[in-house]
Amino acid sequence: MLTLSDGVEVGCRALLIATGIAFRKLDVPGLDRLSGAGVYYYAPMSEAFSYRDGNIYIVGGANSAGQAAMYFSRFARQVTMLVRGNSLSDTMSQYLENQIAATKNIEVKLNSSVIAVEGTDHCERITIQNNKTCSTEAVPASALLIYAGAVPRTDWLAGIVERDAQGYLISGQHLMLEGKRPTGWSVDRDPFYLETSVPGIFVAGDVRHRSAKGVTSGVGEGAMAVKLVHQYLGLL
Ligand SMILES: Cc1cc2nc3c(=O)[nH]c(=O)nc-3n(C[C@H](O)[C@H](O)[C@H](O)COP(=O)(O)OP(=O)(O)OC[C@H]3O[C@@H](n4cnc5c(N)ncnc54)[C@H](O)[C@@H]3O)c2cc1C
């Protein structure tokens, strides 16, 4: 039984979950108002052309932030990464850290957070805080790109469908521990490739544990899941 947001309850024999992931939002004054106007969560690469010769700030120290820094540095005059921690090594692959270190127009500011964003109708200036000294500085910024992590939209499935430590839905062979089927598994076969710990509930796309995260893989998994749903219904 599924409950919809308007309270309507719907019965189903199979369910495909493709609820994706939500980007972790920063609670910074001015940021929401300028979102889409120089402030972007996981900015599309196409935005790089708009900031040719600009002064771009990137929040985050993981691989996605590093890849964005490398890409935007080909267009921007200066890219500055704002990293909360003491080093990039804890969160970023070594090859990417090396590339960043070797790129002249990328600067990495460690122990740094953005605490304010300002601009009339576009991002013009941000305020950065040094987390160790608590000193602040306001600097001109053409754009602020945020790569602060993402969370799968699965809170509503807690305790119903097996999730990994980050909340992604586990499916198929990833449910089989030492060849054993998941706890509570009620049918006499192993889970299908995209089937979760509940027989008949399938998962596809970004929300799936160990999925490739991207449009093409999401579409491919969706098509595969539909086939598996038919296979499942054929067994009932
Ligand atoms: C700015 C940006 C740029 C990107 N650029 C690229 C790119 O160039 N190439 C690429 O391959 N990928 C890119 N991606 C990633 C790509 O968008 C995702 O990988 C893809 O959209 C994942 O598809 P999905 O169907 O798994 O999830 P989503 O596209 O996130 O869809 C999930 C849907 O489920 C809905 N939903 C969530 N919870 C519920 C619920 N409880 N009930 C009902 N509905 C619900 C959501 O509203 C949403 O419509 C980009 C993402 C962003 C944000």
C-alpha cells in the first residue's frame, strides 16, 4: 500500500522507486535569493561559458568540486576552492589533487566557509570566514558553485526497504551477504538485479546504491527495471 501526499492510498503489486537525490543546501544569508543567478548547486558545465574571465568560487572539497574546479578553470580567470577541512587529501582522489595543484589559476583556501552572498540581481560578492581564526573577508565573485554533497530521497522508506549508510537503496547482488538472502526475504529465489530487499519493490537511477549517477544510466536502469517488473508479475 502506498500513501500519496494528498492522503490517498493506492494498492500495487509492484513498485519502482526512482526518487533521485537532493543536494545538501547551505544555510547562508543571500544564497537562496541568488540561486540560479550566479549561485548554483552542482552547476551544469554549460554555465562555464557565462563566466569566461570571471572570478569563480567553488564550495566543497570532494571529487565533484575538484572536477568542477578543473573544468571551470579552462574558462574563468581565477577559480578559488573553499574547503572547510584542513586538507583536500581526506576527501579528494590524489590524481585530482595533483591536477589542481598544477593548475595556475586555481587556488585552494583550506579551513574556509562562505558565510554571506550579496548582489543586486546576480552574485557579485561573497564573504568568506576562516574557520580557525574566525576572521572574515568580503571578495568580488562572479559565481558561487556549491558541491556540498547530496542525499538520496529515501527517508520515507526507513525501516521498510534496506538502505546503505548514506540512505541509498540496496538491490540485487548487493543484498546477498555471503550468499545469503536478505533478512525477511519471503520468496524462494534471489532478488532480481534491481529489486530491493522487499520482493516486488524495484529501484532505478541515482537513488540506487552503487549506481553510476547520470542521465544515461538512469534511463537505462529505468528500462531494465520495467522488464524486471514484468518478469516479477509473471511469477505471481
Ligand atoms: C545541475 C545539474 C547538472 C547535471 N548535469 C548532468 C549531465 O550533464 N549529465 C548527466 O548524465 N547527468 C547530469 N546531472 C545528473 C542527472 O540530472 C541525474 O543523474 C539524473 O537526473 C538522475 O535521474 P533520476 O531519475 O535517478 O532522478 P531525478 O532526475 O532526480 O528524478 C527524481 C524524481 O523523483 C521525484 N521524487 C522524489 N521523491 C519523491 C516522492 N517521495 N514521491 C514522488 N516523487 C518523488 C523528484 O521530484 C524527481 O522528479 C546533472 C544534475 C544537476 C543537478
